[in-house]
Amino acid sequence: MTTSGELLYGEDYEAHPLFHVFFAAVIVLLTYLSMSPFNLRLPRSSQALVVFADMAVIFLYLNLRTLRIRVTESQLRVAFGVIGTSVPLSEVLLVEAEKLSFWRYSGGLGIRWGWDGSVGYLMNYGDAVRVIRRRGRAFVFSTHNPSTVLEVIQNKIEVGEAA
């Protein structure tokens, strides 16, 4: 149970193993630079900048390594760690399956803005679900099971419209 009702669908979409390798290499490099003798010869503000960059990369890694998708009785939540969006299912106008395109979402993974004004929560350029709200920005998110997500949300929308 969650604060907004029974969990109807939950998915934790883990990042590709190369994502972990890349971030580990960057974190090790920045940590080394922040503690190396070279850093001690820099001005204090530059030393602090290297330490801050290391902490920022660690924060990004901890938040972007898993995309969490949760559908409850009353809401849909899609988030990378603390960065995400929640939409009451009563606000969902339409959900549809989509095949993501590298060019449509600014050529990257993570949180991306599409050329059409939508926000993308992307883990790959494969299967995804597009959610169009009654008010606000549309958003797209990667998922392993787009048909299941669509079915669960559409069932809740139809029940809400019938009531």
C-alpha cells in the first residue's frame, strides 16, 4: 500500500551496466583529483570546485541509475530518484505506446526535453509510453512492459470516466 492507494503496477528500470562503469570512472577520477597533491597547489576556490563537482556527479549517479514507475489507484509516478513527476490519473487524457527516437529527445538518456515540448524520462531508445495530460506538459518514459502499463492506466481512466 502507498499513500495514494494500492499499487497496480511497479517497475524499477535499471540502467545499462556501461552507465555504472562510466560513472564509476568519473567518480574515481574526480575523487583522485580532489585528494591529489596537484589539487593542493590550486587556489582554495578551485579545490572546492573539484570537490563540489565530485559530489554533484555522485548525486547524479545515485538519482539516474534507476527509473521508478509506479501506478496506484489514483496516480502515476515516474521518477529518477528524487527527480520525477506525479500525475493524478484523473488528469490523464490519453496514454499511448511510442518508439523513442534519438533525435526527438535531444540525443541523450536521462531527463530530456523533446522537440514537441514533452519531457522524456529515458533509459533507452526502445519501447516507451507517452502520457498526455488534460493540463500541463506531456511526458514520455521508457519501460520494459509498455502494453501492461497502457492496460493498467487505460483501465483506471475508463473506470474514472464511467463514474
